[in-house]
Amino acid sequence: QVQLVESGGGLVQIGGSLRLSCAASGRSSYRYTMGWFRQAPGKEREFVAAIRWGGGSTHYADSVKGRFTISGDNAKSTIYLQMNSLKPEDTAVYYCAGDSGLILSSIRDARQYDSWGQGTQVTVAS
């Protein structure tokens, strides 16, 4: 069973930055696609960004493109989400997710991921 552990959330002012980390442990074959999703109170969980280990491609939601950067350290089985120019609407619980074999068209669909972290709160103060 793969385990995902997030860290790095917190409270930040508008325009500030935070970096989230997600460490994966378990089956190495799992490390194919890992992503970040977020869920604000009363809203559905939404895609933020994803990285595919095989080719290193990265993918972003339009709402974060240009402000957030996803990256990965293969040796550490860890991914990061660097969040800059944070806005109040970025406030949410951020979840790390992973799956061993998603096709490209599925990486934005939370239902396709089989492993999830516990979530970390990000609050952007207005």
C-alpha cells in the first residue's frame, strides 16, 4: 500500500509564497503520476497540478498556471508544489494524490487516483 504524506501548509498573506511537499512510500512502480488537488469548504475537490515521472511532464489548472510550479525528486519519491503570488481563493485543504498508470486524459480527474494523503491546510489571509 502506497502512503503519501504532505507537509508545508500554513497561513500566508496575499501575494506570499508557500511550498508543499509530498513524500511517497511503498511500491516503487507506483511513482508514475502524482498530483495536487485542493478542496475549499463547500466546494468539490479540484485539480491543481500533476507530474508524470516517466517523462517529467507537468500539467496545471488554468487558475494556477504561472503562479504554481510542481516538481519532483525521483530519488526521494517526493513531489513539491511551489505556490507564489497566493490569493484568497487559493485557500483550501491541499491533497497529494498518486496512481501507477493514468493516461494523460485522466490526470485531472480525482476519481482516477488510487492513493491520497491526509491533506494540509493552506490559508491566504486577505
